[in-house]
Amino acid sequence: MTENSLPAEYSPGPDVQRAGCFHNARSPSAVRPVLLIVEDEAILAEDLKEALQEYGYHVCAIAQTGEEALAEFYEFQPDLVLMDINLPGRLDGIDVAVRITKDFPVPVLYLTAFSDGETITRAMNTNPYGFLVKPFRKETVHSTIQVALARNRLDTIIRGSREWIDLTFRNIDRGLIVMDKEGKIALINSFAERLLGVQFSALHGNAFDKEIRLHDAVFHEHYVLPVRSVLDEGLITIIPSDILLVSGRGMTHRIKEGTISPILDELGSIHGALFVFTPETGLAVDPWSRKTPVEGESAGEDTAYPLREAASLQGMRIQDVKGDIAISLSLEKANLCVLLGKYEEALGIYDLMLRSDPDNFQIWHNLGVVQTRMGRLVEALRSFERALAANPGSEETLRCRTGVQTILSMKRRRD
């Protein structure tokens, strides 16, 4: 690129007449960048305009006051603003920049001869794209503008990606709660907010295990998620059945399916944890009462509650409680072995459990997780397939299977 050339994304075009529709009509890939100069020294402003035009930029206007700068900006909507900090009148350059960037993601370059520390601090708080110190060297002005325009294009791409990810995250039809590596709540989607009855702003930065209350509907006791095991050892844990999520209003939702898994970077380091859960459709209930109004209905109405159903369920399962406890103890023992790095011993426990319960989803899933950690990817893939056969709707198992398939595919290509 020669010194007098524009960035590759722009190609010089014919001079464009001053018109209010200019910005909306142009395409950044086809015409020159449009710049607005805000400078109260008329001679300096004209010299700057002439230098910019030599480099192929289009200067749409020169403003000498803050009020004039706003009027010119809204008329032309330029690609970049060269903003003198010290302007006469009610609004200085920083005030104008704040108003512009509040609604428009336009890069602002400050022009300044000298300023006190307080003014510079104010300017820095507006996240400018750079400073140009008077007197200017036109080569410096040109290179600074190119860097600012390139950075703004990148910021636009990143901003669009973040908005898309945030929109997807907030509107997915299951509860998502993200924790940082300290176990503090970092993100919650809208679905989870509605179930909890608490806004994210009230939970952000608070410890997960202090804010998220879970209740075992069968054994009538508080249920604690193994957050530290996930954050310290990277274990994926499946939430048992009959667990209720307790909202801020005391109402609850039975969790149909739930997992808590680590958030890893490309190097495998743990940066946090993700709690994903899907509630059963039906009544929201109070775990401490046998009569609970449905959310949105009058508290005076007699509404049957699933806890009555839970008590009945407990009676029906009385013959199976010993077996359930044995399975739970075996799973805990296997998890302990994984924590201690005794993977082979954990595999032995899972093998014994599968002999008596060959279609147990949780056992097959946990087995696949351990096999993945051991590098036994083909075996892990089979285990995840068996888990999906038992529970085809498990998003966590689908994710694990996809991850293993991706690694196997990459290995085949390398081989």
C-alpha cells in the first residue's frame, strides 16, 4: 500500500455532492470514507481538510462548535469524526463525542494541542479511537485514520457476533446458568430468570450455591450440586431425577433433565461451569406444602399439587429405594475414583453396575466421559451412543458425542 492510498476495503470514487442522503446511499466497499472535521480554528481546519482530500477521503463538513457538530453529524452520518476537544460554547468536544457514540458506533479521533489531566481522563472515558496532537503531520493523520477505520470494522463484526450469541443464549428454551471459576454467577438466560423469579442483576456476582436452591422431592432434603468437583476436576455431573428448582417466590419446578459441566478453553483449562436444565411442563409447586396455587392463579383456589404426587411416588418406589441408594453410592464411588485419577477402577465400577442395569443412561454417559478423559475415544463414542439410546433428548450427551466425533475425524485426517 502506498502512502497516498486508502485501505483496500475502499476504492476512490467521484466527488460526492453535499447531500443529506449521502451516508445511507453509499457502500463502504465502493466509495471513499466520509469524515467530519470539528475544529474551531478555521485555517487549521481547512489545511486538515485539504490534506485529507489529498489522501482520497471525503470531508463532508467542518463544524466549529459542539452544536454545529451534532447537526452536521446527524445530517451526514460520517464514517469517522475528527473532534477538537476544546470548543467554544456550551458543549466541548468530549460532550459531543458522548452524545454521538451513545447511539452510533462511529470512531472518534480527538484533536488536541494540550489539555490538563482531568480533561484527558474525561476523553479516555469515552473510549476514543486515538488522539492527534497539534500541529499535525499529514502522514500521521492518514495512518491514524486508517487504523481507526480498520479497528471500527473489527469492532462492528465483534459487536454483531456478541449480539447474536446473546440473543441466542437468552432465548433458548431451557435454563442456562454460567458460573466463573470461583463459582459465582456470571450469566443467566431469560428462561432461567423466569423460573427463578429473580432478575439476573440481583444474582450477578453472587455464589451459585448461595443463590440457587434445589430440593430433593423424594427424600425431602436440600440438594447440593457438586459445583466444586466440576470447577476443580472438570467432572460432568447429571442431576438425579426428582430434584426441584426453588424460585425466589418459594415456588418450584421439577427438573426433567439437568447437567452441570465445565467450561474449557482450547488448552483444556477450566474457566467456569455451565448448569443446563429442562423443567417438566406442568404445575409450579411449593415443596413444603401439599396445596399450592398455580403461578398466576388466585392463592385461594384449591389446586392439587405434584408434591402429593411425589409422596405417592415415594410409596410406589419403596421397594426400589435400596436399589436406588446402591446405584447412587456406586456412582459416588466411581466419581471419587475419577477425582483421584483411578480411571481403571472407575471403569470397573461402571462395568459392574451395567451388568445389573444395562440401560441406565447416567452410567453410560459417565462411562463415556471417563473414557474420553482416558483417550479411549472409540469406546467413549459407543458409550455415548448407548446413553442416547436410553435418553435420546440429552443435549449434554449429544454435545459430548459430537466432541468425540470431531476429535476422531481430525485424527483420521492427520493419519
